[in-house]
Amino acid sequence: MSPENQTPTFSTRKLRIAGVVGVIVAVVIVVTGLVTRASGNARLREWTDAQAAPTVAVVAPTAEGDGGSLDLPGRLEAYSRAPLYARVSGYLKNWKVDIGAQVKGGELMAEIETPDLDQQLLQAKADLATAQANAALASTTAKRWKSMLGSDSVSKQEVDEKEGDFNAKQAMVKAAQANVDRIQALKGFTRIVAPFDGVVTARNTDVGALINVGGAVGQELFVVSDTKKLRVYVSVPQNYVPSIPSGTKATITVPEHPGKKYTATVESSSQSVNVASGSTLMQLGVDNANGELLPGGFANVSLELPRNATALRVPSSALLFDKNGLRVATLGADNKVHLKKVTIARDLGQVIEIGSGLAPDDRVIQSPPDGLADGDTARVADAPKTEIAKAGKAGNGKG
């Protein structure tokens, strides 16, 4: 074959090879682009999923710490308080002590002038004298008639009548004597005396004031209070009552002595729950020998609570409450959220004691975001070293 005939065949073959190579290159470019796009989409999905997972801070529940305290408002009252009322009517003759005065038991505080009662006493004594005279006459008559009974001068019936009259006259003497004793006893109440050692905390009368018998509130003449020891009354919420038995120590502060603390002890409780407030009234005793605490005043009472060895403490922000009840969000080893139902043992303000539902090794989400559901994935935020140290101590029971 001549060279002229071979040239076209060679050119056609080269074109075919070049076309095949071009197709292969195009396919490689397309495949490479698709693989790159798919890889980019996968990375984008991973990044999107990572960004969609909420970032949370976790803490370990701790069982360490003291029992804490329960701060409540209280009311101070005198350990013994006696309002003194009048037992007789008249006019106040004089008073010996004023408010703030220290008095001893039996000390005279005031005197009441009773002209009407004096006249009643005179009349009662006159009635007694009359009754005694009549009884003496009846006695003499009965004796005479009894002596004449042996001579048949009088009948047995008449003698019995005279003796009966004598007995009746004796009874009248006793009644008159009792009336005199009663009025004399009332005369003793013209002297108002202190019932016990204490301080006069109220005086509601003055010289010449009209005194009426009675014991209505607001009509007392004096009030004597024993303030060497005071009672402190405080209403304790029902769920804390079992934690505050008799003998529990408390710290008291009052507004008039800022920064100063007084020690009190729980003495008793009402052993009942007030329906309106849901609380139990408890009585504490506090020493007041120096007289710094004032009866009737307000006091802040801080009661020491015992530590619950089985309870775990978490921040109050960790609690979730919805239609499923009270729950806490925890984070598993696979960073999956687990919502656990819990019960509250005590509310200590920023810290909550959990009675049941948590384990010491749980990772509790400190502030779970809204919409967090069971099974969701969450990322743990990087905590500063100080926070990590605190969390570690809390987890080890040293916080």
C-alpha cells in the first residue's frame, strides 16, 4: 500500500484515541466533582448536626455539706406575762410603780379606794350582829322549853319547834358571817400587788380614775412580765417539722441589735398543722438576763437542720417541671440526655436536696435548655479549671 493511502487511516486512529481519552478525563472530572460534593455535604451535615446539639454544663451531685439552716420570722414573748385587772370597783387612790420598773412578787403596785364596798362591809357586820343576837335568844328559849318538858307543862311538839328555830337562827349567823368574810376578802383586792418578780410593761390607769370590775381585753390596770427568759414563737412549714425535734439549736437576730446573735433552743411544738398556713407553731426559749431582747418584738430565727446522709444536692436551676412531674436532666457516657424523675427532700434556696431518683455518679445538666427531650444529644461545654475543680470536689464528696 502506498504512503498516500496510509495517512488518513493514521489520523482517524489518533482522533479516536484522543476522543476516548477526553471522555475518560471528563468522566474522572465528573466523578471527582461528585465525590467532592458528597464529602462536602457529609461534612456539612455533620457540622449542622453538631451545631444543632445544645451545649450544656454538667455538675456532679454532692452528698457533702452540713444540714443547712431554715430562716423564718419569729415573735418574742415574755416567758411569763400577767395582766392585772380590778376585782373591786372604786377609784384609784395611788400607784407606786410605772412602766419599766422592776418589781418583786407581792410588792404593792397600787391601791383602790372603795367607799361603796366599805358601806357594804359595815352593813354585813350589822347583819351578823343581829343574827347572833337572834341566835342567842333562840338558844335560851329552846333550853327553857326543854327543861319544862319533864313537868308536862309544854308538849313535845312545842319543844321541837323552839329547837328548830334555834338551829335556823344558827344557820343565819353562819350566812351572815360568810357574807362578812366575802366582803373582807374583796377589800383585800383594793391592793394591787405583783404576782411574781418581773418588769412593769404597761400601766393603763392613773390617780382618780374610775375602776370597774372586769377582765376584758384592754382594761388591765398593769401588765407584769418576766423577761429574764423569753419565748420565741415561729411557724415552721409542715415538711420541715420532722427535722426540727425538741432540743434543736437556733440563732436569733433582732433589728435593734444588728450583727449580734442570740442562741435559742426548741422547747416544744403545737403538734398540729394550721390549716390556713400549712405550718406548725414551735416554741423556743432564749436567755435574756441582760434585758437586750424586747418582748413583743420581731426576730429572725435561723434553725439548724440535720444533714441527710442519703440525699444528693444539685443546683436549683437543674430542676425541670412539666406535665410529667419533677425531673432532672442527666447526660450519659454517649452524651445522650436522660430525664430522671426525682423527689425533693429539702429546698435550700440555690441548692436542692434530692431525696430519690439520682445516683452519685450522674452527670446533671446544670441549666437544661427549653425543649430538651429524652434521648437528645448534647455537647458538654468546656468549663474553666476552677469550675472543673469544684465539680470534682463535689463529685468526691469534698465540696
